Amino acid sequence: MNTYIKINSINYPAEIYGHVRDTAWDGRESKVIVLALSIQEALDLFVDGLQWAIVYGTQTIPQDDFIIAGPITDNRNGTVSVRMGKATAADVSSVIMGGAVDLPTAYAMRALIEESVASLDDETAVTVPSLFTPWKPGEAVNVGDRRYYAPRLYKAVQAHTTQADWTPDITPALWAVVGDPGQAGTIDDPITAARGMEYEYGLYYFDPEDGKTYLCERTGEAEGGKIILQYLPHELIGQYFSAAERGETEEPAEPDTGDTYPEWVQPTGAHDAYNTGDIVNYNGTLYKSVIDGNVWAPDAYPQAWEAV
């Protein structure tokens, strides 16, 4: 099965492999893309903030975290190798502050951000939950105060003083989840449920405890109506939820034959050696490198590889 990358609705045939810790690029996690382009074409196409995806068969997998454009190498065979990486703390600081900053300035900027986002409505707030004041024990909060407790934003439903053993995720009587951005609420893209969150009739929810999807519905309630519930969907079947049923049976996934990963090639030196996390196809079997600077074949030095 062929692999492509999708940019601006165009599919480009490519080989893709990843670095969990790219030692050649600040130790960040990165994806290396090998494709048939000239250096100039690659420079024009791969820029910071690029929205791109990996297309494998019928699957399209967005790569929203890998938006920092890195080094581009001419392989001298009609292809180039392009690195797209995750942002580091230094990258984020540079974007927000326009360059490197000292710690007092960073704290001052954080306080200003938290003060500014307090005026956002809930619908906007859930798109930037980590910008809100983090939840911490020993703080007096009032009804309506919003606090960030990773990975969600919560709103206080009772005035209280926070305690270490009363975290928002386990105290729905004190906190309500404020939405869940990025999920459509369809059967194919259900919203992840949580105790104490606001549910909407007519939408689908994924229950993280039993791994199933449920439709929020109740006799006499119209679609679009909302209610805060202190339980997960599987605990309220027949009252507020019903098990979701798909209209068609999904086709079983094709087995991974290794076509999506490059064949192992003997490195010629440190510059093209395999690093920790790199996956290769060696004689029909996928192997992941468990060391940096790996120049050995999987059968020559098995300690440097693990079967995937």
C-alpha cells in the first residue's frame, strides 16, 4: 500500500519515518519525509506552520503537532529528505514573545495571558484551555471560576477551597467540564465523555471507561438541549444514553505489511545512521532502533533493534 503526504489537497508519494528524539535537531520529536522534489520546491512547500497529513490507504492522519520546518537534504537521486518537527519550549517562547526571554518576563506574560482569557465565553475558552489559570490546592474559588486541569478546562459549580484530594476530574459535585473542542459529536467523531460535563441531546459520546460510543437522548427532550450529568454514559443507559449503532459494518483493517516504512539500508557513517525510534522494514519484518547512531542490521546486532 502506497504512502502519501497531503498538502493543500495534493497527495505527494513519500516515505516517512520518525525520530522520537532527533539528536540532529535539538532532541525534538520529528518526522522525516523522503519525496521526489527539488531543493527549491521543498523550501517553497515546507514552511513553519504547515498543515499536512499522512495518507495511508483510506486513512488520512493529520500531523498537527509537526509544524516546525527543519533541515532539507538533497539525496542526489532525485529526492530530498525533509524534517518536520514538534515545537520545543524555546520555539513556543519565540512565537509568543518574539524571541528568547528571561524567567521573570515569562511569568509576567503568563499572568497577563491568564487575566486576558478570563473574559472569554465558554465556547471560545475550550479552544485554548491551557491558557487559563491552572488548578491548584489551597485556593478559594467561586461559582463560575474556570481552572485548567490537564487536559480539560473546568468551571466551579460550588464555592469552595480546593484540596489536593479534590481534583476536578474526580469531584463532579464541585466542578463541571467546559466542553471538549475539536470533536464533532458524530458517530465517527464522538465527544470524549467525563463526569460532570455538559451533554447535548442528539450528539454521540465516547465513554473512556468501557471504550464504547453512546447517543445522548431522552424521551421528551429535543435535540440540542443540554444537561450536566455527574455520570458517564454507560452508567445511564436507558435514561440519558443508548448504545450507538453504525449503519454499516466497518471493513477490517488491512494488516501492516511494512510498505509504509523504508527498507533498511546500510548506513555509511554517523550522518545517515539510524536513531532511537526509527522504524525500518528488514526482510519483511519491521524493526525499531533502540539506540542512536545505529549502523548495524537487525540480525547483525539484535540488541540495537526490537521487532515492532
